[in-house]
Amino acid sequence: MSGSTFRFGRATADEKTPGDGSGERGRSFGSCHPSLTTTVPREFVHRVGIAEVLLTDWERLDGSRFAVTAQWPRLHGFFTTVEGCHDPLLVAETIRQAGLLVAHAEFGVPLGHQFLMWDLSFDARPEHLLVGATPAAPEIEIACMDINRRGDSIAGLHLEAVIRRDGQVAATGAATFNCTSPAVYRRLRGSRTGDGVPVPLPLTSPSAPQDVGRVSPTDVVLSPAPAPDRWLLRVDTRHPVLFDHPVDHVPGMVLMEAARQAAVAFLGRVCLPVGMANAFTRYTELDAPCMIEACSVPRDAEGRERVSVTGRQEGHVVFTSTLTVAPA
């Protein structure tokens, strides 16, 4: 599993959040400036850096469907363009943020609760991900199902997302997560929370950036391993995007980036991931080595290459990822 563990400087765990199911916009700026654009509150998407908030607004469509808007920059310090397209992992991050947003703002999950992500997948259409003359303004329709209601809030749900750009479907995706109170999370994690957060392993040397589709060694999350098609997960908790704030385990976005880099190294070329199916089965700990392995799996129905990536830590599978890549 991949948890989202975020502490808020101002909000309290029992603070009320907006969203009464009335179908009105998520936020109001008054009648003088009705069309001004800003980001959603960063607390709703578990980000400290405002620059990392992708979502700009939301609206409830009915009891379980929501419209969310976002903005993807033409140039991002980490989510760099791939073959002229916005990084498809921006799709994954957009889905992640949208799930957190509706959970807090519309289903009443208190700020301060922890989110445990079990799976996240997406399928992208590269022709609608091309970087244009202005930042992209995707519109996301979120449909929630299998909602586990608990009192006035929820304990988890599954969501499906359709991301449109200029009216065209640019990507689809899905995710499943649970929500837990701080007290339950402390019981789940034992001594690994609060003052007991483990010290990460010493930072290992990165694989050559060009071998994993990166320019800067700072963005490399793999280290060489003796066996072929295997790497050690390289965890740099100082990375300003992958570790936007302190956490007690390796975030899911780090694992997805590791899978992407492993696929590039395995195939021996920079590739555009047009599909990704990720399953998180256990917490990936900061203080134990995690081995990343890659292998081929049969091509999809359209004949596109697929790569399976597995993360193992202390004898257990902690995550799996199957990537589908665009033709060379």
C-alpha cells in the first residue's frame, strides 16, 4: 500500500470542510470576480508546496460524481516532457490529487486523516497530451463507487476518472484508497510515526541519468545492482517534488517513477508510458533496501510493448507495476 501522510499547519482534524452536495462550485470568489482562477487548497491534496498543486476547482455533479479542473505547466522541474507530450505521470498525480480533494471537500474526511492507496492506473492518448502554446487545462470527471461510508464521512472508496483536454479524452484512470484516523494510523504503523520515523538508508549512487530517461542525477530513483534487470530503489528524502513533506515511508509516486525508470533501462530507450497499472501491497519502508526488478510481459491488443516491474523488500512484494509504452 502507499500512504499519504500529511500534517497541516493550520487545520485541525475535526475542522469542517466545504461541500454539502448542493451542486454549487467548490469555492466562491464573489460576484465581482466570478471567473478568477487559483489552485484548490493545498491541504486538500496533501501538498506543502503550492507549486505542486495541479487542481484549480471542483464541482459536485450528483451524489457520487464530480467535475474537477486542473492545470499542467508547459515545463515542470520534475514531470518533464516526453516525446513532446506532457509527462503521463502527471495523469497519475492528477488522479491522486482529485481523489484526495473529493474525499476531504465533499465526503467530509477530516484534514489530518491518512490515506492508504491500494492501486492506481491510467491509460493515456498521446495525441491529446502534446504540449501546446499555453499550459494545458484538463477537465476531469470523477465517478466514485464502492464508497465505504462511516458516519458523516467515509473510510474509503474506488474512483474512476476521465480526463478531457479541449473536449477530447486525453486519459482515463482509476484508484482505490482507504482513509484512517491518526489514532488508527499510529496503531498500524507502530513506532514508525511521530518521533519514531526511521532514519532512511544512506543515499546510494544513482544509475546514469541517460540510462533511465533522466537528465539530472537528482531525479534518478534507481541505483545499479549486480544482477541484470535489477536495481536498488534510491530514496532521496530531500527531493523537493517526490518528498514534498516529511513522511514515514516511500510515497507511491516514488514507486511509480521507479517503475518508469526501470522500464526505460530495461528497454534501453526513452519511452512514453501510455498505460500504467500499479498495485501497492505493503508499505515500502525508508530504512530497508528495496530491490526493483523488470521483465517483459506479452504485448497488449494493439501490439504495444509492456514491461512488468516488481518491488521487493525484506522478502515481500511491496508493489507491482505494468507499463505499456508507445511504439519507438
